[in-house]
Amino acid sequence: MNKVYSMIGIARKGGKISIGFDVTCLDVKSKKSILVLIATDASDKTKENIQFLCDKYDIKYVEYGEKEILGKSLGRKVVSVLSVNDTNIASYLLNNI
């Protein structure tokens, strides 16, 4: 596992990320989200909806990793979308992706 996945796991334990489409949408709308991670193999509809929302609310987003690997680093089966709600963790991820 690389540094990015390790940091995502640490962020989860620290309560600094939200996992899933609906929660991520709420975080983006409330400007709680600093960075949105979208799995590269997420469905096209999911990608379009999240990217539209991020653009509308001026939130950075990046496509990274696969659903299963993201899920594994977070103790889940699959994760398509997650919201990073901490500035330091978001900048670390952006610098290492």
C-alpha cells in the first residue's frame, strides 16, 4: 500500500473524511469538503454528478485509485467517492497523487 492510501486510512480514523456519494454531496454543498476523491473506475454518472457539484461549489476534486483499493484502505468493500474535510490532509494528498 502506498502513502496516499495510508494517509486516507489515517484520515478516516481521525474522522477527517466522509465516505460515499450522498455524504460527499452534503459536505460539498455545506463547504465542509476541501477535496473530493473519485475512484477512476466509478460509474460515469457518479463522476459527472460529483464533478458538476464540485465545480458549482468551487471544490477541488481528483480521480485516483480503484474502488476496491480505496475501499480496502478504508475498511470497506468498495468506495467510489470520498470527501476530505481537513486542509492539511487534502494538501498532502494533492502533493502525492
